[in-house]
Amino acid sequence: MIQRLVIIVLLMVFQPKIYAQENDANLISRNTVYVEILGSAGVLYNITYDRLFSIDEKNKISTGIGFQYLPMYGYEIVSFSPRINYLRGKKHYFETGLGLIYDAQENEYLIPIRFGYRFQKPDGGFFAKVGFTPLYFPDFWGSPALIP
């Protein structure tokens, strides 16, 4: 009786992991940290963390948050920029999305609208993106404005 109990406990503790199937979507490098110039940065640059979620083989969602600190002429710009993007493709993606640039010093915000191209290998490594990012200003000298 004790031998059977010991065998059962040992089998439970040292059991091998068994997978019924592999999903290629799980093999994607999901986390990226990069520096963005202009675009969703608003002023000059943004240090951004991006997380990729697979919907299926060709459709993905990415979410991210950026941070910018820029001291200029005795004035400091401190901004945070969360964003969400939809990506279509396998390694070469069409990317579209929305974000928010919040200036903590002035308590103001802008809304970047993104259309672009993104290159990201599924197994990680080189990452690049380029795009057109018009900015929506809710209060641009008293009225809303969309600036390309």
C-alpha cells in the first residue's frame, strides 16, 4: 500500500509536460522597448514599451505606453502616452491605432491617430515602424484641430 502511494506521489511530482498541439501565435516575441521619434511622441521623442497580443495568425493588437521628459529653455515637458494599435500581417504589418498624449505639466492632452507600416520578426530581433500620425488637438487656441 505504501509503495503504491509513493509511486503515485512520485508520478504526480515528476510528471512530464504534455502538449496536445503547438500554436505558432504563442511563439511570437511579444514585448518591445523602443525610442520613437516624432509621431506619437508629440514633441520630439518617446521611450515606449509595447506588448503584442495575437488574435489569429494575421491579426494582432498591440498596446503600449510611452514616456517623454524634455527640459527646454527653463521649461520641462513631461508626458505619458498610452496607445492601442491594430496590426494586419505576418511579419510585415499594416498598423493603425489611437493614442493619448498627456502633458503632466500643462494638464493638456492630444490624440495621435496612426496609420503605418511595421516590421517585426515573430522570433524577435530587429523591429522598425514608420507611419503617418496626425494629431488631434481638442483645444487648439479655443477650437479643436487636426494637424497632420
